[in-house]
Amino acid sequence: MPVSVLTRFIAEEGGQDLLEYALLTAAIGMCAVVAFNLWSGAINTTYSSWNTSVNCLWDPATKC
């Protein structure tokens, strides 16, 4: 009996699409995490620059 269940599990392709979508989603998620880690420094620098520029516009008495 256990051999026939294993054979049927290998032969059937019912969950193949779900597994492929799960692997694709995991791969895209991993790429997003890596990209965010690579770009976080540039994002931080840009945000800090914008923040300084906005603060200089708000209070022009300070020297920027």
C-alpha cells in the first residue's frame, strides 16, 4: 500500500503549478531583499540630502 501511494504521488502533477508559483514568489522576494540591501545606502543619502534642503528652506537664517 505505501508503495502505491508514493508512486501515485510522483506520477500525478496536480500540485505542480502551485509549487512553481511558490518558488517563483520566493525567488522574487529574495531578489527584492537583496536589492533593498544594496540600495539602502543610496536611499539614505538621498533622503538626508532632501531633509537638509527642506530644513534650509524652512529656516533660511541658518547657514546651510
